[in-house]
Amino acid sequence: MIRARIYPTTKSAMQSGSARQGTWTLDVLGTPGSIRDLETAWNSAADTLRQIKLTFDSFAEAKAYADRHHLCYVVDNAKVISVRRRAYAENFRRH
């Protein structure tokens, strides 16, 4: 059975807004191991399933996809960090 990982999409370090928060990502975990080409020193893999990365709007959609395609999946729930919105002037307030 093919293994997969479902986790909430996190924003990148270059992203300051809240776009794409709340989406879920499904990564297919292929078989470990790669083939080393000694002539060119490149790594290649016969298993191309590792390259699949799908994004869903909800966890239910990601779970339904995994169930429909008979994937054995693991759910990673990331810690949600809440940011308190404040005015720019509060950065200079004396405590």
C-alpha cells in the first residue's frame, strides 16, 4: 500500500499575509532509496510517486482523496500560532 502524509499548509518565510491558510497538503511518500549514476554523479529514482504533492481546501477533501485511491495516510496536525493584531505605534509603547 502506498503511504501518504496529510498536513496543514504553512506559510513560507517570505509570506506575510494569511493567503492559503486553512488548506491541506497531501504528500505521497514513495519507497526510500535512489539510484546513483556513477558516470554523471546524478541521483535518480524509479519511484516517481514521491513527486506528487496535492493541495486541498479542507481536511475532509484530502482524506476522501486518500481513501478513494487506497492510500495509507498519516495526519500531521501542526501547532496553530495565533498572532495578535496590533497597531504599529504599539511597538514603541513603554511598558
